[in-house]
Amino acid sequence: MEGLDEFKKAIAKYGHFFKHARVDKAQAISVEEIQQTIASRARVELDTGRSLEENVEYLNSKGLLAQWAAEIGGRIGDKVDNPGKALEAALEGRLEEQGARAMLLAIQAVARSYADKLLERGVGYEPSARCPVCGLESRTMVRRGRWFNMICHFCGYEWRVSNRMVCPYCGESNPVAVGVYGDKARRVMLAKCHTCNSTWRVVMDETIRAPRILLPLIALKAEQFQVFANLGSGRGDAGLEWSQIHAEGGYEE
Ligand SMILES: [Zn+2]
Ligand SMILES: [Zn+2]
């Protein structure tokens, strides 16, 4: 995992890319700090021969997950009185329930540590938008040389999708059917598949250097090109999820 200094620098440098997400930067840094601490503690417990889910179950059975959730809860003001209930609520996406956000952030720290371990063996290949590690659907693509990779907004895992612009939702590869919209700078762009109507964000400019976990947030800048793509309000918003999990605040069109 990239260090806290890199995280802070990237927040300062690219904050204007996600100004509409209303991220509380100080809290994002505070959460990152504790997540990194927990990720390094989780690291020695994780077994990449087993699934992420099995690892989370194991950490939960040892009482570590509850302990870590309580620590995060102390930072974000979300008390975890009943770890079992908080875990259930976190997994079911009921983040307004007490302790659920703290628990989800603890699970995320574990997931990030697990994804990091896998990435040490190299970037995987998976021709879809679904994260091979945690199963969530990504909306963030990054260009890496001749490759287009996806990045998970939750665990930070990165995987290769294709070596040209292909829709990661339906596999459409006809360049006429997949449009990419942006401004002259071509730093962050919005892609749209006219076959399945999916949209996703693409960090095109490889000089944008930031910790992987921040790239989905930086990619939110692409939302300003929705008008060019002549789109409606869009679909499930991975960036919104990211900012909800990491820091309070919603996304404004
Ligand atoms: Zn993931
Ligand atoms: Zn498609």
C-alpha cells in the first residue's frame, strides 16, 4: 500500500478533481492513517490461499475485526457497541446503523491488505468490471501503457481488462459503439458503451500519480462530461460509495 505521505500529497494535488464529492480531507487522511495501521496488522493474519470472505470470517472469529472496528469508530465518532449487529449492517449496506460505517472501514482495511498481497505477484487479468477480490463492480478504468486496467474503489485491487477500449460491462469492442468523452487536456474522461448504455470513468493521463485507492475519487472529474455523452443521471455511482465510506459527504451533480 502506498504510504500516508503519498496519500496526503495526492489529496492536496488532485483535490480539485473531486471537489463536487465534498470530501472532508482531514477526515479522509485520518481514516487512511488508521486503515494503514490496521492493514499492516491484518497482513500477518491473512492467507491468500483462501478467499477474502474466509479471511474476514477468520479475523471476526478471533475478535480482531471487532477490535479494529472499535478503533476506527473512535476516530470517526461511530461507536461499535454490538460488533455482530454492526457487521451484519455493514455487509448489507445499512450504513446509517450504529457501528456499521466503522465496521465497513475495518473490513476495507483488511480487503486492501489482502489486495496488496495479491498485487505483489503482479496485476491480474479479468475482462470485466467486477473486482476479482471483493466482487464489487468498478466504474474506474486507468490507462497503463497499452493496457486499460480497472481499479476497485473498495479494496484498491487493480486488474487488466484489455489492450484497447473495450466495454467492461458487456464486452463490446467495436470502437464506433464505445465513446470516450472529455476536454482538450484528456486527463480524465468519461467512457460510454452505446450497446449496453454503461458509463465509466477513465484516468487517461499517466502522469496522474496517486495511491490506487484515490484513483476512483480523482476519476470523478469525468462526471462533468456526462453532458457531452448526452446521458441521464447515470447509474450506480462507485465514486459516491467511495466518498461515503472514506469520508462523509455526498456527490453533487
Ligand atoms: Zn475489490
Ligand atoms: Zn457495454
